[in-house]
Amino acid sequence: MPRKVEPALIVVAMIFIALTVSKWPAELSVGRFILWLSIVFLLQTLLRDLYLYFRLKSNAVEQKEAQCFCVESGVGIVVLIIGIGLLIANIGGRISVSPIAWFLALTACLWFNFWMKDFVFSWNPWRVYRDPDHLNIVPRMRIK
């Protein structure tokens, strides 16, 4: 997305959250709360990746293979798995989440995702680096 569009969309989402948060559950399990945050995180990632994918298709950029993956996708999946695990195992207990806590948690989630969007984790060589156009990279366990 153009650099200023996504922050504007995050602000719009924050306004939507502020207007609707009073109707959200005030008490829920830790697993369910983590699941909600991970779903929002992964939805934001999906929307950004779809935009980049369609932009990439129109520009016909050459794809390359690498032993890496997008950090934001990795974080989103790990948090999703943790949330599912807590929910299924019924551990973590229940928490009270005020409207302000919902707003702050989701706002932090959206801005953290935005900050992480350009980072890529590589395991050969082992490093985290910035690549704004990493959608043209096809992740592989081994390079042929």
C-alpha cells in the first residue's frame, strides 16, 4: 500500500473500534482474547499481502526463491497457535477486558503489525532484515 494509506486505514479502524468497543465482551478466556488479537493481526497482514500481490501481478516482477519468511506472518501464526492451544487446553483462566483495554490492545496490535511489515526472517544465513518488496520471494526450506 502506499506508505500513507495504511496508517490512515489504521486510524479509521481505531475510530471504528472506539465507536463499537462498548458492545464487546467484558469477560472472556485468555485463549479467546489472544485468538481475537491474532485474527485481527493476520487479517491486516492478509489485506496488505493481497494488495501487494495484485500490484506485483500488474508489474510482472521476477520472483526469486529464498530460505526465509515474513516476520509478521510468522508472529501471527505463532500467536494464533498459542491462542488455540490455550483455548483447547482451557488454561489461562478468564480475564476482564474493559473497553479501554480492548481499544489499547487492538490499537497496539495494528500499529505493531504495521511496524513489522517489511521485516523478513532468514535461516540461511540466520538473520532478520528489512525488505519492503519481499512478496516477490518464494519461501523454500532448501534452495535447489
